[in-house]
Amino acid sequence: MSRSGADLALLLLGGFRSLVDSATAELARRGHEGVRPAHDFAMRAVAAGADNASELGRRLSVTKQAAAKTIAVLQERGYVTREADPLDARRKRLRVTPLGFEVMRQGEEIFEELRAQWERRIGPAELARFEDRLRELVGTEPVRLDAPGWVAQDLGGTGGG
Amino acid sequence: MSRSGADLALLLLGGFRSLVDSATAELARRGHEGVRPAHDFAMRAVAAGADNASELGRRLSVTKQAAAKTIAVLQERGYVTREADPLDARRKRLRVTPLGFEVMRQGEEIFEELRAQWERRIGPAELARFEDRLRELVGTEPVRLDAPGWVAQDLGGTGGG
DNA sequence: GCAGGTTCGACAACCATGTTGTCCATTACT
DNA sequence: AGTAATGGACAACATGGTTGTCGAACCTGC
């Protein structure tokens, strides 16, 4: 097989998609239609202190404009609120709503359940080992899940421009 | 830690991105600027017999229109040619050019090299085991790498998991 | 041989999610 | 106070998908 390398990549993608697709579907089933990982990520960043668009952009490694668009969606769905920042009139302070937190909570729960399923299939020790390897291989660089079609996108570092 | 499930997903994505980003960058370094996994996939499908837009769409699980757009790019870059099909005047027969094959070949080579690096890090046996687990977990469903921002996209009810 | 359905490919409009670039108000710095 | 930096808005555009529609070519049944 001359494609084991590429296959490995596909397999990794497959694993990710499998989890995320299932989680998204389950979240929808529970009444949170159309919640996507990116939303969760953004909310998490907001909850973690990225309480304005520019900062959120920085944390998510996207432009502030992109962050603003995401925020608009989150706000529209009632997952975050935006109020004037009393300390800085330029800012609009973001806050995750109870509904937003609820979605995050359920998301976590679902992912835990999915992981537990995998664990049941191959055993806890084996999954732990698997995760260890994965961590080793991936390293510590934070993972970006950004650009539309990033699978097919130009990547900053090199080809860039 | 209540996020091990989600972290597992991220880790998988990280692994995929790590490989793909490296491969894309390396391919660019070798003069094939802007070649993306989706291109490779499409070329592979063409080479494997999807020699018209509609068929390609089917194989890639995207609409024929989307396939047509991809083909346009591939053609523009000289990776595929389009000629009238002598047997069916509706069709434009696709063929991967030598350049296209070259890109595929180099892509494979690069992925192999990346996999070999991982192998060197954790050992062949361990990597094999890792891949086995991954295969078990992912199953045999073909992996789609389609929709723009699929990470953040609505997913048809199937869930895929 | 031809009517009617199916398929191919093209075009246009649109959605989603990014990106630059520009601009103004506000804040921070010197 | 004057100037730089920052936050956010808006507009234009790139990418890569999606529907919807349509004409031309093919296929099938009568």
C-alpha cells in the first residue's frame, strides 16, 4: 500500500467527523438545532474571558470581523449577549447566557458519552493508550477549526502569501 | 476533566491537520502551490474512473455543480483535461494529466514520509496498533471532506457515527 | 420515428464563513 | 494636546458548497 500515510490522515479525519457529526446530530435531537462545534468553541472562549469581538478573534485565530460574524449568530440564537462595556465605550461586552451554558454543558455530556462508547468497544486501557499516542503525535499546538473549507484552503505558514 | 470526549475529537482533528498542513506546505515547497487535499481527492476519483462531472460529484458526495467547479480549478491548473466524449455528446470526458499524476504521486510520497516520521517517533508496532484502533473506531464509512466549513455545518440527520 | 423521461453540463442566485480594506469613535501613550 | 493604537462596523470579495432551472443529448416504449 503506497497510501498508508494519506489513509492515516483520512482515518484521523474520519474519527473526528464521526464524533462531531454524532454530537451535532444528538444536540439537534435535544432541541439545539444547528449548533456547531465552532459555536461551542466561540462560547467557550467568551466564557473564558474573550468578552469582546477583537479578543475573541485573537483567541480563535481569526479576524475580528469573522469573530463579529460568529458573535452575531450566537447573539441571534440567544447564546450570548452584548452590552456596552462600562469601562471602555469602544467595546461591546460579551456574556454567555444560561442557554449558551446549557448548550455547552450538553455538548460536553454528549462528547463524554461518545467517548465512553469507544471506551466500551476497545477498553479503557486501550483508549487511554490511544489518546496518549495521539497526544504525542499531535503535540501541543492548539488546534484551529476555522477557515471555511480549510481542508481545501491555503495555509498561512508556507505556501501562504 | 469533563472534556476528555471533546478533547479526543480535537486531538483527532489536530492529527489530521498536522498531517495535511505539512503535506500541503511541502507540496507547495516542491512547486505545487495551492494544491489541496480536495484536489487530490478529485483527481484520484477521476483517475479511478469518474471521468465526467456528474459521476465525480457522485463519488465525492457533492453536487455535480460543485464537482464542476472543482474540475474547473483542476483544469485551469493543468491537472486534468476535458474533451468531448465521443460516445456521449453530453459528456466532457475528464482525464488526469501527467502533471496531475505527478502531483498525486508526490502527495503520496509526502504523506508516506510524514507517516514514517510518526513511526520513528513511536515505533512501527505502536503506530500499527494505533492505526488498528483508529480503524476500529472509525469503521468503514467513507470519509467525506466536502462542505465548506463542514466543521461548522449542518449535518444531515445520519450523524455518521 | 417519435414523444416523453432522464442525464449531462452550464448558468445564476444564494448561503456560510472566512479574508482585506476602510473608517470612525474612543482610549492609551508621550 | 497630539498621535498612535484599539474596537467595532461596513463593504467588497474569495472559496466552496447548495438549489433551481434550462437546453441539448440520450434512452425507452410504443
